[in-house]
Amino acid sequence: MGVIIEIPSALKEYVNNQDEVEVDGSSVVEALDSLCTQFPELKPNLFEEDGIVRKFINIYINDDDIRYADGIKSMLKEGDSIQIVPSVAGGFQ
């Protein structure tokens, strides 16, 4: 099943500078696995060593935060769009 994963600027260097990558997967985890299979250098930027999504990476399906659905196990349908959104942190000193 084809879904589009939107790649943020900070991670484009790991996917040949593409804005979007089409992958197969019926769930978010399958889609991200497919993405990381195509672009292995991306994996350590998305996942901790134990396979958990890094805490400063937010993932959305069609603009809906997966934390309010079934998380990484959230199901996808043909034509869905996944957005990977790195959190921005920091401030003034």
C-alpha cells in the first residue's frame, strides 16, 4: 500500500535530499521500517538503539498526532501522508 512520508529539512540529507518518499506499509511502523530499509542512514536519526522512536521526533498521519491514536501501530490506508516533525528545543541564555 502506498503512503507518502514527508521528510523535514533536517533529515533530507539522509534521503537523497527528497521532500517526500513513497513507501509501502499498512501501519506507521511498517512504513517507517520501509523508509529505513531504503535509507539505512536515516534510522539512527529516527530511532533509539532499542527501536523506540526518539523522544524529540513527532509523527503525524494526515496532520493528526499518532500519540492520540494507536501510536506507531496506527493503521494507514492508501494515499495517507505521514509527517515526521523533529521538535525544536532551546532558548536564551
